[in-house]
Amino acid sequence: MAKLEHIRFVPHRCEVVDGKVVYAPACNARVISTLPQIFWADCKPWREANLWAVERANRKGTALETVESNLRALTDYATFLESRDLQWFTFPSRKDERCLVLYRGALIEARDAGKLSPSTVSQRMRHVIQFYRWVQMRDLFSPASPLWRDKIVYIKYFDAVGFERTLMRLTTDLAIPNRARPGERLEDGLLPVSASDRDAILAFARDQATPEMFRILSLGFFTGMRLGTICDLKVQTIEQAVPDPAAPGLYRLAVGPGASPPVHTKFGVTGHVWLPQPLLEDLLAYTGSVRRLLREAKAAPEDRSLLFLTRFGNGYGRRGSDQSTAVNVEMSAIRRSGVASGLAVLRRFHVHQSRCTFATELARLAIAAGGAINAVAIVKDALLHRDEATTFRYIKFIQKSSAKEAAASAFMAAFTGVVNPSRTSRRDHV
């Protein structure tokens, strides 16, 4: 099974010293501390894919998270190739025997079986095709048979002024269209859980999960922070929390690259998030607990300031990323034990749902207190959104949910009034 690893990449260049070719660190080159790289099951690197990752990571305007997403898709593709005993560069004359066609079919089967979401399937196929385009552009691969058939798609849309525009896009016959499901879609395509399910999840995590995992879930449900931000919180960040004069009982935490100390946020947004006083007091007590201090003693110097550390002294998340392998492992164990205990909500629960749960609860309270206009500003500041378009999804979700509840109640009232067994017609008495 292919694996995705992360290395510390230091760019080097060739030099001739005393008649010998040596490698020396490149001057003014950017060092990448967590560069993703793919290794096959026999521990050999996938050189072409790894070279693509290096080139993309060094390109201006390409975020490391994008490179991470590219390589994760290629890792799944590499695992598929190994399971079918295929080579990534073998393309026979028969189309149904080509690895890209077989992989496309496997993705569609996984989507239809409910194992993968439509957006994930489309994204993985798009990243794999993007890799093959780069390989061909660099003349690293010249197959005898064509890989796919290119086609141009025209997309019509209206700009901000109201004029109709046409966007031309190049695609292939291997692309898997993402059929958007009806209804409002929140961040990451997830839906919130109810307040009662939230309380049930936290109660179960308090008894069955580790103290760190329980607090990570609590921060997600009651602050709305992303997982990458929670895993990058520092002890000093908690200690420097200040009361919010406009909201008694709430404290403000400074996060983002501009905070001191800096805390990772998506898109590098700097701002403040709300933290309830009971949760703050619990976190302050945890920072001085024996459990955390023992973990801090095992940590590397650059990780000792982190609020949450694993039992090996490592951070829960990779720096500069919203992914956490440690949280995924613990969440899988919680999900299995929760389903076995009869807690059905944990069957498909993801940590990221805690963020949209907080946002919808906050939007509901803000709309009731000050209307939709003020609610947009409040939710946008609390979740550190870059633009109001993302925030407005939560407002529309709450408004549509309220309308659905009212319509459902009216429908059921009318429906049960018609078929109410207590009401008998004259014909029944005859």
C-alpha cells in the first residue's frame, strides 16, 4: 500500500569544487518543512510525482495545502495501481485496459456505493489528470496510445453588473462530473448536528475518549475553530485570553499569523475567536496538569509550547495544515465504540462538523437577537471568514430550516386533521 510521508526539503544546487561535483544548499531558497512525498509499498519513492510536488511547492501562488491535496489524490491512485498490479506508465491499445480508465471506473463504483462523496471522486480524478498533463509537458512520459480525448466546455454566467459572460474550460472524457446535491451546502459540504446530539457526543467523549480529544471536540463545538487552529493553539494563547466587554462570560483568543504567539488559520487570517469562560478555566487547569507536563517533557523544543501533545510528545497536527492523523485515529476509535454503544450520531460524525454546528447555533441566536443583517457580521467575525459569501450560507441555512419546520408543522396539522381517527364521518355511524 502506497504511503504519503512528509519531509523537510532543503533546496540544493550542483557545484564543482576541486574538480568534484558536490551539492550545496541553494542561496535564498525557501525551505519546506512538511513537503508531501509518495512512497510505494516497497518503500521506493514515486520520483515523478514527488518531483511534481517539489515544482508546485516552489511555485509562487500555490499553497502547500493545495500540494498536499494533489499528493493525497495521487497516493490513492498509487494504492489502486498496486492493488491491480499495474504500472502508472503502461497504456495498452485497448482503452478498457488502461490504468486511468480502470481507476475512473473504481472511483465511480466507490461513489455509487456511498464510500466516497461525489466531490471527492471528481477531485481525485482531476488531480490525477493534472499530474499526467505535467508529466507530458515535461517530456517525462510519451505513451504510444492517447491517454484521453480533450474537449472544450463553455460555461455561461452573469457577472456582478448583470452582463452574460462565457467561460471556456478544457476538460477530458475521463473527467467525472460532480453532480451537486440539492439544498444549502455549508463549509466542507458538511451539515451540523443538533444540540442534543452535540451534548451526547461530548458526554460520550468525556467518558470514553482521551482528555485531549474531549477538549478538542469542546473547542470545535463552542468556538468554531478549525482543527488546524485547535491543534496549533499555544499555552500562551490560552493564558493571554481577555474578557470581551461586549459579551459577558466570553473571552477572546488571538489567532492567526499576526497573533503573538502565532496560531495557524486557514488563508492566514488574523483575528479573535470567542471562548466561553468555563471552557477557558478547564483549559487553564489542563495546561498545569501532570498529564500534559509529562508530555511536554518528551516534546521537541519547537513543540513544547503547544497546548495539545500526543503521548509521544508530538503535536496533534502538522504545522501549516488543517489535517491531523492523530485526531483521525482517535476519532475512528470513538466512532466504533460509540456505534457499538448505540450512539447512532457517531456513525458518520466528523470533527469538522463541530465548526458548522457552532456556526448554525450562533447564527440562530444572532438572527433572533438582531436580525439577519447583524447576524452576518457576527458570524463572519466569530468564524474568521474572508468574505461574507461563506457566512451568508449559514444565514440562509437557518432561514430555510425555520421555513421548513413551519411548513412541515402546517402540513402535518392539515394532514392529521384529515385522517384523524377520532373524527368519524356520518357514514361510519350508518
